[in-house]
Amino acid sequence: MADDFPKTPLIDELEKGPWPSFVTEIKMAAKDNAAPKDLLGLLEQSYDEKICHWKHGGIVGVLGYGGGVIGRYNDLPEKYPNISHFHTMRINQPSGWYYSTEALRKVCNIWEKHGSGLTNMHGSTGDIILLGCTTDELEPTFQDLAKEGFDIGGSGSDVRTPSCCLGKSRCEWACYDTMAACYDFTQEFQDEIHRPAFPYKFKFKFSGCPNDCVASIARSDMSIIGTWRDDIRMDKDAITDYASNGMDIQKDVVDLCPGKCIDWDGKELSIDNSSCLHCMHCINAMPKALRPGTDTGACILLGSKAPIIEGAFLSSVLIPFIKMEPPYQEIKDLVEEMWDLWCEEGKNRERIGEFIQRMGMGNFLEEIGVEPVAEMVAHPRENPYVFYEEYYEEDDEEEDGD
Amino acid sequence: MADMLSIDEVADIMYEMVKEATGMRKLKPMDLTKNLIEGYGEKVDKKLCKNAIRKLIESERCVYTYFGGSYIELPHREGAAND
């Protein structure tokens, strides 16, 4: 079998070095499946010619769903017949990416039966990515996965598969149950995940604390990031231990605080919590001494995206603090309001962040019925985007009086 | 209040819209909904349109497609398909 392998001197370079190599993995899969062998040949040819031989998108999918399958065909089907169709399936991952080995084995067995056997664990949205399926095998793969409790995720102009950090299951900083919220939103918006109805994609990501381990502030249209609104908890004895064990608290904690709200006199640490920016730096630096407060919830931010039409955006604050308690109805109602407006007025392929930038944050807030607050200002000294009508009315009255 | 159209009636109207647009422009689900609301006013609403689209797709009279965005089209052989 190995003698049949195409010669791949260029991509063989990617096997060198101490890192895991996808080329090595494809070669392993090629021992039992013809598709990965053709894939090696096509990849080598692309590296040689500096030409992509894939076309993506199109019609393929499973019955009733408009997302979750990304059609791929190569433009050299005679030369590489085993990957002439090489569709990608996105499978909704469990919250927090927790699997039993039994569940993983089932996914892999199904995929070796129907597809190339190649997986990407996980894609940037968080899904299990099954790489390389023929059109005929899409529906049988879907049916077999469904029997084992797995469903297809999102793709195209729909809600992408929501993802979350592992939250309270393992992390002491989690300010709300991210896994429960992620699962709840996934169930609530099944229709929006499977049936694309938006101008473009919409992503939810749930982070338990401002460390934001799933990078929701950069990678989701709606970032739901755990936070607290009372005071940082302090263990004074533990602070003393850090100092006596050689930590330079002034240099490593106080001087790096972006809110400049911490004082250290060599014996005692004090925090002006009203100026705290909740960046988590001090807590990360002294995890045994400092902890988030106990009045916890989440901050909801909106609008991040990777660069496609416009440049990259980070999310900015929409709701500074909200308690995260099931059934999360207040947030869901807000989401529906935003979607209605975006669907009505959004342009094709316009993310909600771009939409807000085009129509103006003040107009957007007015349309969705959210009052502007100071926390929504994205940058210090940014020009205000909200015109308070009551002040205009007062001015008008004064002018009329004159 | 005007009598609402049935899901089947809305699905039929949408199907005709997709058929007429074929070859000229691709329609997104929201285009269908907006056109229906514009043309039939209080006889339709967003929820009814959403259910009608689902019916169109599940009956296989129309399919979702993706060409830089998601559209609803008549089933057809894809140009790039390697059959």
C-alpha cells in the first residue's frame, strides 16, 4: 500500500519539527482509506502550483437542513477520483467539549464507515468537523449520527453552533454556568441553527469569566462573558504569603492594573472596586488570595467578527451586567429584537457588528429598546454616539422662551 | 382583521416567487418573507412565512443553497458538481 502513495516532498516538510503534523495524520488515515491518499496527492499539487483546487459551497446538505454541510468538489476529478466530492460536515459538539471515549469511538466508527475518516477536532466555531464525504453518504452519515444522539451544527447565514468554556464544571473563576446556558441556547434556537434566515452568520460564545477562554470577545457576534458587580474577595493571609514567598506585588500586580485601583503598602493590599475594570489580572496573578465577587452574572457584548468585508471587530458592551439564570428569557427576547431589526435592514453578508456600525449605535439601541449607558462607550474619549432627546427638548424650550 | 393565508397557500406563493426568480437572482429567506408581507399585508406574518419556508424545504420543492450566503432555490444540478 505504501508504494502506491504519491510522492509528496513539499508537504513532507510539514512533518518536520516537534509539532503534531496533519500530513502525518493524513498518511496514517491513507493506509485504510483511498480518499486521504488522493488528498495527499492533491495537496502536494496545490503546494507545487500555488493553486487551490477546491470549490466550496453549493447545494449539498441533508434533508430539511440548510446548514451544517459545506460542499466541496475538486477541479481535477479524473486525477483524484476518490476526493471528487469531499464535503465537510459540522457536528454540534457537546458543551465544554466533554466526551466519553465511547462517544468519540462511535463518531469515529460512523465516519470511517461513511467518510474519509479524517476529522478536525475542533473547528474554529467549535464543532466536530468531519472532513471528506461523498454526496451519497451525507444522509446516511447524518442518520447514523442522529441515532447516537449527535446533530449537525450551523453553517451559512444561520446561528452557528454555540460554544462555551467548561465553566463551573472545572473552573473556580466561572461566574455563571456556561455549559447550561450554551446547551439552553442551542436547544432554544434549533430552528435558527438549521434553517438559515439571516443576512449572514451569527455566533454565540459563552465565557465564564473575563479571562474569556473561548475568545468570545473576538470571535462571536454575541459574547456572553461572566463577571461580578460586588467586590473582589480577598484572603489577607494568602496575600502575605505571596509577599513573603518573594512575589513583587507592586511590580507584578499593582503596576499592571489597568484601572489603577490597587494599592500595596508592603503589608496590606487595598482595592478601589468602583474603579476595577474586571480584567482578572490581579486574580490570575494571586489566585490563592483574590477571587471574583459573589454577586455574579454576565456582561453581554455585541459585534465581533473576523475580517471579511470590513476589518476585524471586537465586541463592545451592550448590557453591562445581567444575572444568568434559566430560562435566560430577557436575553432571548433581546436577541429576537436584534435579529428582527438585522433581518429587516441588514445587507447580504453583513454581520451584526457591521450593521451597527453602518446604522449607528444610537439608532440601533433605540430600535431594540435598550437605554444607552456609559459602559457602552468602547474607547475613552470616544465621540458620543447617543443624542439625548430630552436635552434637545430643553434647549428648544429655552430658545422658544428667548 | 384580515383572514390569514394558510401555510400551504404561502408556500405555493413563495414557490412561484423562487421559480420566477430562477436564473435572474437568488432569493434569501428574508426576501421571500418581505415580499409576502409587502404583497399580502395582514394576511401573513413572519411566523407564518417561516413555517411556509420550512414546508417548502421539507417537501423538497425547494432547497437551501450556499453561494457566499444562504439562498432558497429550485432543486437543480450544481454546476461544479462532480457526478
